[in-house]
Amino acid sequence: MLIRTRELRKEYSLGAHRVQAIRGVSIGIDTGEFVAVMGPSGSGKSTFMNLLGCLDVPTSGDYELAGEPVEHRTPDELAAIRNRRVGFVFQGFNLLGRANALENVELPLIYAGVAAADRHRRARARLAQMGLTDREHHLPSQLSGGQQQRVAIARALVTDPVLLLADEPTGALDSRTSLEIMALFQELNRQGITVVLVTHERDIAQFARRIVSFRDGLIADDRANAAPGDAHRLLEESAA
Amino acid sequence: MNLWLTMRVALRALAANRLRSGLTMLGIIIGVGAVITMIAVGAGAQARVEDQIKGLGSNLIIIMSGSVTSGGARMGSGSSFTISEDDAQVLMREIPELISAPAVRGGVQVVAGNANWSTAMFGVTPEYPEVRQWGLLSGRGFDTNDMTGATKVAVLGQTVAKALFGDTDPLDQVIRIRKVPFTVVGVLERKGQSLFGQDQDDVVLVPLSSARKRVLGGLQAKQRAVNTIWVKVREGYDMKVAEGQIRDLLRQRHRLQPGQDDDFYLRNLSEVLQAQEASSRILTLLLAAVASVSLLVGGIGIMNIMLVSVTERTREIGLRMAVGARGNDILTQFLVEAVTLSLVGGFVGIVLGAGGSLAIGHFAGWRTELTTSSIVLATGFAAVVGVFFGYYPARKAARLSPIEALRYE
Ligand SMILES: Nc1ncnc2c1ncn2[C@@H]1O[C@H](COP(=O)(O)OP(=O)(O)OP(=O)(O)O)[C@@H](O)[C@H]1O
Ligand SMILES: [Mg+2]
């Protein structure tokens, strides 16, 4: 079991007011799963993802990642977990605007302390995997939205994490580009990486093999998707 | 994350906002430039005084004719010729720790060939060069024969030698001092400016007796009177004691009653110089302190811009943290950026400060001294300013929570 949470809670206090974003979430996710997280706006999906990715710490409850408890870690230890075990993909890409594609992909390796030659090699390989070999020296502003998101995915994968977290990765993309991104995720998942993906759209969620629905900070529904779509096939069909 | 990479990130961030970085640096540039220039000016003034002290010797007393009345109104020193050659001789005889050199002075016109120069003539005794610590560049000084025979020989100061003879050797040439022919037997070393800014090399020395008999003649009211007696006190002998002894002896010889004012004027020149040195040292410190204030203001500018930068780049910080940057990585990144700002500004400031002190030396004619220590000091100070004023914004960045930073709009 890659992910195991027990009664995970996250509370925000806005002055005297308290907001319970997550109110006791217990879930287990195995290595190699492809999970879509759905739910209405404000139901706690992003909060849950941020907790899984160690970007945020829970108010209470337990979280084990790859068999190791994550609570009571120092900020530096959490940084190391984010660096080595988790890859993030965001809706807004979050690329460094002044760095080219290659440098953006190298960033996690820099913080991992990887030597320059090795860094370039690994970053290039990931960009090639994303079909962006000829875009290595482009700045984000010189790339399309889909290309930017693929740079971001290359960056998320460059440290060979066990878990890929994507918070509405297709939210800013058109339907065809979204399909391309989903095809990528499916391909990566087939290669063994665990994917957890937050989305609003049922069309996107149906590419996952398991769909978890959130409502008011709790899991309202959790079921396997017996017949997930094949994004790659859909792409080819629409091209034909 | 290694330092070289951090440097590159910092330079790129600074280059992205060239105008802003430049303006921020301007504060440091002006601060460092001002510190360097002001220290150079102060050190120059100090070095000038130190040179004068060296030139003068630390043990020189000058006795001048004239008196200081009890009311405070001073008669022009040297105007009444109250001291004499005999005073000088008695001083030397009675106080073995002293060597004295009496001198008369006259403004004269000196002619050599068709060159013509108006200068000061000093009638002096053979002891004069030793007492003034003023060596000869060539030729000889005066001896007792010159004194007794009132020979018509002269020793030229550098300025006069240049004015009359240019680059040719003045030795054995004949000059006319107030139309009286003198043979040049020596040339003095360069002495430079006096304490009061006069050119000390604009001078002709002749034997005291010759000055009286051949040149000044009847103009001199009292035959044995002199304008000045230079006194050199033996090294290690207490200057205050020497001063007291000289004063007592002169008062006794001049038959002054207790309560009556001295009819001579006695000055320990090295004391004046030491006071000047002290004040020029204080001046240097003061100038440096004032200039440091602008460096401080520059530092506040850096802090201000770094705070803005941290706020602007909150999302970038969040992203870096999301992919694994630790607080320390972020801290170093912003600190290096601040220190880069201040060091680059510091180097430009050093160049400008060096140029500024050269310009002041050139155009204002002040002596300026660019010291290595001031450059090291300014560079160090700039770096410290960068670290000090960069630390708070950098720490602020490092303490951001990754998720809040990522969400920041
Ligand atoms: N930093 C915060 N401070 C206060 N409240 C917060 C904060 N972050 C989230 N919340 C609240 O927690 C709840 C869950 O937010 P979350 O972002 O997880 O929702 P979401 O399911 O991702 O919504 P969306 O689909 O709109 O992205 C919301 O009510 C939100 O207002
Ligand atoms: Mg969300």
C-alpha cells in the first residue's frame, strides 16, 4: 500500500471562524493505481492532494506514504519527501518564467544535489519522453499551454517519484490537448507510476481506474471504474 | 544547491529587473564611492601632515622676534627684532642639548644672466641645514670661513634653481642678489610646502654675515639682530624642559621683569603639527562616518527591494519548495541576491571612488591617498550591508509555508 490515511483532518482558522476543509478522510491507495478525485468546488479535493504531497500538514489524523508515517516531520524532511517521492502537476503549470524548458525540468534535481552532467541527461530524457526535444531552450512564454503542461509533467517525473499528483492538470487546456495529457498519464501509469488526479470533469475522470468523490470534506463515494477510456485510442480516432 | 548555481539564479533575477537592480545598487555605489573618496581625502591630509612632521623633525623649536602683550594684541612677530645672533650663541653654549641657527630674512631680486626672480634670502649660519634637517642635493654648505669672511657664496633652493637655471647645473654660476654678485656653491634638496602653505624651496641661502654686510646693509636696524632662531633639541631630550630653559635664558638676557611679557615668540612646531595630525585623523573618521551613512541608506534600499522581490516571487518560492527546496536553499538564494547587489555596487563604487579621489586630487589640488585598507574596508562593509539587510527578507522567504506561497495571488 503506497498511501494510507486514517481520519485525516485539516482545519483552517479565519480569525474566530473555523473552516473544516477535510473532516476525517481514511483511504488506501496501492502502488500502480490511477485514481481520479472528483467533487464539487470547495469539497476539499485540493486540500487532500496537498496533504498527500506533503505540501501541507494535517491538523490531525495519520498519513503513511510508502509505509512510513509522515507526521512530525521537520520542514526539511518534508522537502526531501516532496523532492524524491512525489511529483506535482498544477492547473497553472507553475513554470519558472525566466528559465527555459530544460532548466525548469532540472530544478528538482538541483535541490536533490545531482551533478550537472547527470542533471542535463536526465532532464533531456524526460523532455524527450514528453516529445519536447526541440523545445529544450524555449522559455515557457514561447510554448503552448499543452507544451507547458508537458514540461511541468517532465519536471514532476525527473526525480523518478513513486507518486504523481495532478490538481486539475487539464483545467486550463482545450479538450484535444486535455486528451493528449490524459494519454500521457495513462501511459505513465502503465509504466508503473501511481497517479492521483483531481478533476471537475467526468470526461477526464473516466480515464482513471478508480474514482473517489468528495463532498463537504468527506469521501462520499469510492468505486472502481470497470471500463476506463483509452485516451490514446480516442486521440487516434479523432485524428482519423 | 551549490553556490555557483545560486549565483547564476541571482544574476538572472537581477538582470530581469535591470533598472530596479541598477537603482538599488546606486545607493551602495554612492555609499562605497563616498567612503573611498572621503577616506582618500582624509588620508591625504593626514599623509601631508605626517610628511611635514618628518621634514621638520620632531624636535624643532622656533624663536621669533616680537612680543605677545598681556592684552592679547600681538605685535607682528619679527617686526621689532628683539632677538640676536648672540642670543643664539648663548643658547647653544648654556644648554648643551641644543643646536641653534639664527637667520635673517630679506626679500630680494635675484638675477642670473637674463633670468630674473624675486625670492626670499636667508642669512644663515653653518648649523642651519642640520637644524632644519635639510640636506644638500649638490655642492656644499657654509663653513666658518664663510662666516668670518662674509664670502659671497649662495646655496639655492630648488624653486630658485629651476627659475634661474632651468635644467642646467647652477653650481659655480654667478647670481646677483640685489645686484651683488654671489657664486652658487650648493643646491638644497626639495623641501615642499611649509605648514602654512608657502613654497619653502623658493629661497636663497647666504652666510649670515654676508647677508648683513653685502646685501641688507644699513637696512638692518640693529647689527646683531635676527628675525628667527631655529633650535634643534637633542633627540630624547624633553621638549617642555628645553622650552622652559630657552625662555628663562632669553628673559634673563633681555632683562625682562617677572610679570612682563616675553619680547620673543617661542613655538614648538612639532606640537602644532601633532595637533594638526590629530585633527586630520578626526577629520578622516568624520568624513568616513558621514559617508557610511549613505552606505547605510543604500543598505536600506537593498532591504526594501528584496522585500518587494520576495513578495513578487512568492509563487516562485512556493514552486521551488514544492519540488524540494529547503528553507535554507531559499534563504541562500535571496541572500546571495542581496549580497550580489551590494558587492557589484561595491565594486562599481570602488572604481568611482578611486576616480573621484583622483579627480579631487587633480582639480582641487588636494592631496588624496587611495589606501588598500579603505578598499578592503568598503568591500567588506558592502558585503556586510548585503548580508545584514538581505537577511530579513531572505528569512521571510525561507519561512513561507509551501502551500501558502503556491496559492499566493
Ligand atoms: N488557506 C485556506 N484558508 C482558509 N480556508 C481554506 C484555505 N484553503 C482552503 N480553504 C477552504 O477549505 C475548503 C476546501 O478547499 P479546497 O481548495 O480543498 O477545495 P477544492 O475541492 O479543491 O475546490 P475547487 O474544486 O474549487 O478547487 C474550502 O471551503 C476553502 O474555502
Ligand atoms: Mg481545488
